[in-house]
Amino acid sequence: MTDAPVNIAVLRAMREQDQRIACLTAYDASFGAVMDAAGVDVVLVGDSLGMVIQGRSTTTAVTVDDIVYHSRCVAPSLSRAFLVADMPFLSFGTRSRALDAAQRLMQEGGAAMVKLEGGREQAKIVEFLAARGVPVCAHLGLQPQLIHKMGRFRVQGREDAAAEAMRRDARILEDAGADMLLLECVPAALGASITKAAGVPVIGIGAGAEVDGQILVLHDILGISAQARSGRPPRFVRNFMQDQPDIASALGAYVAAVRDGSYPASEHCF
Ligand code: KIV
């Protein structure tokens, strides 16, 4: 790991050199600073904040203002990590809304990239943003913003046809200009095949070990979101606080485990 600030070129080089990329969500300056010091490469201000910060049961009520506020809290605390901000539900429904949201996340929030959920149906938006200099991460697989359409969260791409459609979506989004892909809750074999075919870094959350990097929600690795939601953590979550004396050590253990490939283990994969 170098101390130089992480940018898209660094992330591409890490992929090419087979160095795993360690990513986490953050929502405030204190955690941002600890993550940066622990060597986290990419920090995401995710719309998961609707659940872990605001206490809601889904992410759909999160607004652009919310993401801008939390990005502004995190951005000054990072001296090395690359900051990505989520485009909330319906904030990219039209080109002009998408451009307004991306402008606010980057100019007011300080993000270096925006992330949006969706497959090929978002290709035109991705192309429009990319052509205007907005780095985009395309989020495929489980899309939590679609919860009210799906009814429940479940692993995506298990059937051959669905897996093939996701492989095609990844290609289409990359061709449209996406600089990074994120795969959520897909079988490990599908994560591996999309990563092999991709030309940009692929980050996984519940997408197996053979992707370029891993991301988890901060509160999940500290073992506190399940308590708050009084539920069981998803299969892909590992509680890194369990064997560590403090939060800085837990975040360091997460980075080390992503880098040496010990996380995710087979019990975290689908
Ligand atoms: O909102 C979020 O935190 C995310 C991650 C779970 C990838 O999208």
C-alpha cells in the first residue's frame, strides 16, 4: 500500500496487479479518519445510511441532501482513500436529475465518483454522466432501492438466464462508460466470470472472493447493525470487532483480510 491518494488509475492498477481493493461505507468524519488511517482504499457514503444512521427499514427515503450532508462530513477526513457517493432512489430518473444530483455529490459533497443502482436500463444515464466527466460506479445484482418491487432481498443471478443477463448488463454499462462495477449478492461463480470479462475494477459485496475488491457496511463489520435491526446479519458479513480490542484494530483486520484473501471465506459466499 502506498500513501499516495487513491484515484481511478490507482484502482485500475490494483486490479491489473491482482492487489485486492478494500472498501467500506462511512457516514461521518470520525470513522472516515480511522478508515483512512487503516488503509481502506475506497470509502462509500452509501444510501445504507437510511438504515444504519436514520433507522429506517429501507433505503428509499434517502435524499440527495442526505448524501451530500454525509459526504461533506466524510470528505475532509480522507487523505488517501477514494470517496464514492451514492445516487439515492429516483435521483437519476432523468438525465437532468442525474446531472444535478451528480453535480451536488461531487461539488458540494466532495465525492470523486457516484454510484447508481441498475442494469442496462441505466446505460443511457451512465453514458450521459460519463460523457460529462462524471466517474460512475454501476451497482448490479441485488439493488436495495428496488425493495418495494421485489418484496424481499435475495441472491440475484442464480438461474442461467439471469446470470447471462447480468453478464450482458455489466458489459453494456462498461461500454456506456462506467469506471467501476459493484456486484451485490450474486453467486461466487457469477462474480468471478463478470470480473474476468470486465475491463474495470469490480467490487463485490456477497459476490465471492474472485472479484477485485470487497465492500461491507461499516456497522455490519462492527457487529452493531444486526442488533439495531434485531435481525440476523447477511451471510456475507463477518464481524471484525469480535477478536479485536478497538475499532481501529477491527478496521485494520478487515483491510488485512481483504488484501490477503482470507475474507471472504467460503461461508460468506453464495
Ligand atoms: O448503500 C450502501 O452502503 C451500498 C453498499 C452496501 C454497497 O450500496
